[in-house]
Amino acid sequence: MEAFSVVDNRHEYAREWKKRTGGPVVGVLCSYVPEELIYAAGALPVRVLGSHEPQDVAEPHIFSMFCPFSRDVLAQGLTGKYDYLDGMVHGLSCIHMRQAFDSWQVHVPTPYSYFFPMPAHLQSPHAHKHLEFEILEFKRSLEEWTGKAITDTALDEAIEVYNRNRRLMKQVYELRKGDPPLLSGVDAMEMVLASLFMDKKEHNPALERWSGEITQRRNTIEPGIRLMVLGSENDDREVLRLMESLGANVVIDDHCTGSRYFWNEVLPQKDRLSAIASRYIDRPPCPSKDLVERRRFDFVLKLAEDYGVQGAIQIQQKFCDPHEFDIPPLKALFEERDIPSLFLELDVTVPVGVLRTRIEAFLEMMQMEELV
């Protein structure tokens, strides 16, 4: 999509934004980082992602048994791809990404660095108060670094810009409920990825124009098996492109570079920091934050129902323990609802031949079952 070509030109965009605005650029390693604070401080938050290309520089600095995503991300820093960053922030999620962050601090230091201790047990009655305190500490840290106070007016503007972005992307996701959907899974992924790199003030009008074009154009997508893709972080468009090239329609997802990133908004409160805390506690949770109640299962199953899902593809970054714990119970829950599921393990590069064979067999099995 031309509207979101920033996905392939993310580094050029960030450098140009920095030159144009004079503002700092802050790398973000986890979707649990409250970006509204960074934005209100006059900085551009950009999600740091991998390149999905072979690399040989990260291994001396991070365990080879850690997930390929964490190693790929660290490699981007070590090879200078993110040399324009003025800061780096990580939110407590998993030990793999924590190691990537720690190694980045040592070997690719930035003027500003902050570890945001997001609570692990979000269902605890103490989680909100704790998170509110941590957000206040983060705010003070950003103010000290930038030398400027983060005012309520700046917070209100940041919250509104981010809420509008979330609202618009959710509206676009609604267009995937049709049969066939009005946009492909690849297009939806590019839309969300662009929001991870762009200034939301610039992403919002692009979103509005693009969504208007979608509703006006003739739909050329052929009906196919309606798939949900869920699990570990997934920003690899080739995986979705492969599924859709085999005749499937990827109509919904559940991962941190997809719906989890934008699904809920900050609800207005007099206390802005409390409102932000509520948003991040109530957002669709990552398995690393939901090992007890598993409230995310209800959310996933509701998505499957709302989007008419016929099959689920559970993806896991190799060695990703939190998501690996999710796979057996979710598979059982899908089976109870007559939704077949397929498990795929991802690495830095995509083994296209192997994945093609497995996905093709999965889709053929589903098509045969429909004929019986």
C-alpha cells in the first residue's frame, strides 16, 4: 500500500521526522510501554522490530536459546540500523526482550534509556495503583530528560491523537467481517505496522483517506477459508502473504503488532495518569500478563465468533515460553467450537517451503471437511 510505504522506509521516515520537527525519537521494545507519555513529551515513539534477515552479530550478546525476535531486534541495534534513536524504553514483558534491552544499553547506548516495570499480575487489586505510580515515575523521568514539563494539555492531546488512531484502525478491522473481507490480512498488517513507526498525527489522515478508498473500490478478494492468526509477535508480512496466496482470507489476528496494540482506548478521567493506567491494564493481555485467570481466552474466542473464523493458525516465535503455554488450552477451546487449528513455529527467516506444505494441507483438510 502506497499510503503506508513507511513500513519499508521506517528508518528514513524517523530521520526525516527528526530533521523536520527537531524532536527526539525514542525506540520502544514492547507494546506495554505507555507511548502517550513519550508523545506528550514531544518525542516520536517508534517500535523496534527485526529485519527477518540472517545475522551473525547478536549471539555473543544474547543467549541463542532466546527467541529469534529478541535476537533479531538486538541485531538491528548492533548493526546501526537504529543509530538515529535518542532514547530506548522497554516495558517489562519477558526475559528474552529484557536481555535484548540490557545488551542494547551496553553496546548501543542512547542518551536516554528507561526500563518501565509494567506489573506482571494485572488481575491483582493492587495492579492499578502500582501502575499509576510507575507511569508517574516515567513522566518525571521524561521531563528530566527533555527539560520540559508534560502538562495536562499535552497529555490530553496525546491521548486524543492515540485514541483517534485506535478508533480508526478498529473501524478498518470491521471491514474484514464481510465475506469476502474488503481488505486482505497483509494490508491490515501494513496498516498497523505503519502506526508503530509514524507520527499518529500523520497516520490518522492517511488512515481516513485509505479507509474511504476501501469502501468505494470494487472488492477483488475471492472468498476463502476465514483464518484467525494469533500468538507471538508477528510483523512478517510474508507469512500472511503465503496464507492468502493459498486461497485463505486472514480476517482477524491477536498479537502485539496487531489488534492487541490498538483494541481499546484511554477512557477520559480527571486524573490523566490513572486513565492511562486503566487502559494498559484493560487492554487485550499478552500471555506474559495473564498466566492465572486467562481472561484473554474469552477475548480471543469472541474475536473468532465476531469475525466468522473457520480456522485458527497459532504462531509461536521459537522458544517463546509465554505463548507456548497458551497453545494446548487454546487448541482445546477451538476444537470445542469446531474450529480447526494449526501450530506454526517461526524463526528469523521464514522456511517458505515447509510452511507452504503445512498450510496447504491444513486448508485442504478444512475444505474436505466442508464437503462431507
